[in-house]
Amino acid sequence: KAGVTQTPRYLIKTRGQQVTLSCSPISGHRSVSWYQQTPGQGLQFLFEYFSETQRNKGNFPGRFSGRQFSNSRSEMNVSTLELGDSALYLCASSPRVQYEQYFGPGTRLTVT
Amino acid sequence: TQLLEQSPQFLSIQEGENLTVYCNSSSVFSSLQWYRQEPGEGPVLLVTVVTGGEVKKLKRLTFQFGDARKDSSLHITAAQPGDTGLYLCAGEYNNDMRFGAGTRLTVKP
């Protein structure tokens, strides 16, 4: 089976802009979760989607949003980017909610 | 304070040495997972432990889940440079997955 894919792999944006990241889960996986990873805070949960519904959301501001499509592909959006949003954004899929996570390679976002 | 505390934070050893890293919490988990992450990549699932007292072996890696299901350990025998990476433990808590800060292991040839 093909693994989780994320696009783009690298992104440079300016403060105040918005960004959309994309994730394609492993075939058959209906749960998709997003995480933010930074050296200071480690890996932090953003949100999880299952069957196009947001199941849970981590402690992040409303500038962070996401959605899941009927084919389980998912996107996350960050509006009004801040310097502190610079991070590795990881997508993970799973065959069921809150189960073993299969991660993609991540999108490295740099905000200048 | 992290829900899952991992120790040590950093570990640098020579090839062939043995090591143990720990994942501790004051909360009970229904299961814990261990992942390894290499630079520039996403974490890769190594194992899931479910039953208190459970021991699982994956080649030179031995994982143990504490009897009370609040802690876990990872022991590596005869470490190799290919074991270098960030080792993360994770568990479900209040409907989201929580990760420890990780142990960054460097194995020198």
C-alpha cells in the first residue's frame, strides 16, 4: 500500500498570508489527524477527521482549520500566518479513530 | 508539564552499547505506542502495547508496558548507528493523541 502523502513538502510564506496543506491517507484509512511539530513544543495535536467530520480539535486558535473530503483526503488551512506558525506539519492516517498513527513526511512551513 | 514524560531527553552512545529510554505518566492509558522519527521525516510506528505488564520484542528492541499502564520502557540491545533518531511515546487521552517530547538518540560508529 502507498503511504501517507503530503504536499507540498516545503513552503515559505510571509506573515499575514494564508496557507493550505494537503494530505492523502493510506487507502482504506478513514481517520486523518494533523499535528504541529516544533523544537520547543514537540508534537502537538491539531485536529482529527473521520468520515468528513471533525472529531476533535486540539488547543489551537481558530486560524487553524481543516476539512476532509469524501475520499478521505484532507486539507488544513492556516490564515493570517504568524512567525510562530513556522513548524513541521504532519498528517497521519489510521484505520480507526485514535488508533495507531501512520504519518506522512510532513510539510515544512517557514513564515518570514 | 507534559502528560507523557520521556527520559532521558538526549542520549549519545557508542555502537554496540545497550540503552533504555522511559515514558512515564501519572495517568492510566488504555495503550501506548512507540514511534521513531528520523530527520526530515514523519514518525514511524514501532509498536503498540496494550496489556499491563506486556513485553514485546522487535529484533533488538524490547518494549514493556508497566503493570499499572502508566509507564513504558524501550530497551535497545547492541545499538547500531541506524537506531539514531527521535523516539516518541504516545497515548490516547481525552479523545486526542498525546505525544511525549521524545528521546533523541545518537549512536556513534
